[in-house]
Amino acid sequence: MNGNIKDIVHHPHPILRKVSTTIPGKKIKQKNFQQFLNDLEATMLAKDGAGLAAPQIGVNDRVVVIFRPDNKHLFLINPQITKKSWGKKVEEEGCLSVIDEKGRIIYGPVERHKRVTCIYYDREGKKKKIQADERLSRVIQHEIDHLDGILFIDHLNK
Ligand SMILES: [Zn+2]
């Protein structure tokens, strides 16, 4: 079941501004949903993304995939941040959905929590918890924002 590479939805498309829908647990193991997860992963890899959220390929479902260097990419279904560090850090971010008129990715400084704890369901439908810091923490916060219709450019100039 290979993934198909999908088109990326770009800002200011309204799909990127919707609050995405929670996935019912029984849907996770369904064949068409598993295919969708593969499509999301294949698209992230093809576009060289650090992560990709479902709305970025036009689907308002609460699903993200995050690139892992060991190729065991992290699927977060219905992710929820349950803890955030007080400590924050500003770093440059970009987004496959936010490009300039020449199609180049726009970057900007965003303040994020240094560490987060996140609960989610994995692609087998098992409930999981992850504690993340550094880059992974930043990517998780960026991708979950997408599920709430928030783009990193909303955090600029604060
Ligand atoms: Zn993004």
C-alpha cells in the first residue's frame, strides 16, 4: 500500500483556517484511512517537510505526520498537548503551505514552548504519550496548530 503524493494547499486557502475533525477510533484501522496516512507520509517525504498536517493536503482531519531521521515517521492522530514548559524559545520556522509569489517557502521567527507532552493515537489505534524537546517539540506545536486553523505567520510580531 504505497502512498500517493498529493498537492499542497497554500495560504490563504480556507481549508487551512478550519478547525479539523476528531477521528473516531474505529476509523483508524480502516483501509482507506491507512491509505490516507500513507499519502500524507509520501507527500511529506516528496516535499522534504519536517512534518505535514492533513489540512495541508486538503483534508480537515486531526492527523499529522512528523519526519523522524530513523524513517519511523511519527503519526499523531487526535494529538493533544497536555503539558507545556514555562520556558520558551524563538527560532525560525517555515511551512510548505506558506510560500511567496515565486513559490519559495517563507521563514520567520516563532516563539514556542521548549518542551511539550503530547497524547495521541498511533496508526494502530493505540493511545500513546510523547515528551518532546528541541526540534521535535517545535514541530509538534507547529503541526497541531494546523489542526486548529493556525499558521506560524499568526505568531509573528507578537
Ligand atoms: Zn506548516
